[in-house]
Amino acid sequence: MSEETKVPQNTEVEETERAGQNKYESLQFNATINNRFSEELTVASPNISWGKFVEGPNNIPKKQVKIGFKAWGRQDSPSGTEGRVKYQVGKIPINILKSIGLFP
């Protein structure tokens, strides 16, 4: 396969698979945030009860769309992934709740 036809790979997932930790791949929550405020959206307090953060939580610059965070839950677990990320704009708190269970 030539260099031009190679498909870009998600190196984070590849590294996780090589480490034998691909059990976190099946239950995923990927939060892309559109910050329409004229101020930066900053992370005030991240909390994850079940699963783990695999990226972020990240601050979101004003007037931009960015990945806020990615969380994965354990495969074959009834807990899935659950948690909360509290952002704030100035002194105004904004909560993002997430819960992905194994059984809908």
C-alpha cells in the first residue's frame, strides 16, 4: 500500500489494543462541545464514577467547537461509564452529565 492510500489510524486506540486494554472500547461517550460564548469554557471539576477518561476534559476556547472529553466504559460490565464534568463560563457553572449503561 502506498503512502498516499494509507488510511489514518487512531493511534490512541491502537496503543490501547497493543497494551491489551481494548475492553474499554465498546462503551464510549465522546463529547464535542460548541462553545458559542464570548468567553472560554473552563473545566471546573471532572468526576467519573465508572469507566475512565481517555481524553480530557479540555477547556473549550471561545467561539470554537472542540472535543470536551472522551470517556470509555468497561465491556461486559453492568456499570458502563458514568460521570459528570462541570464547566464554567466566568462564574456561571454548566454541568454535563453522562451515563451509558450496558443495558439500554
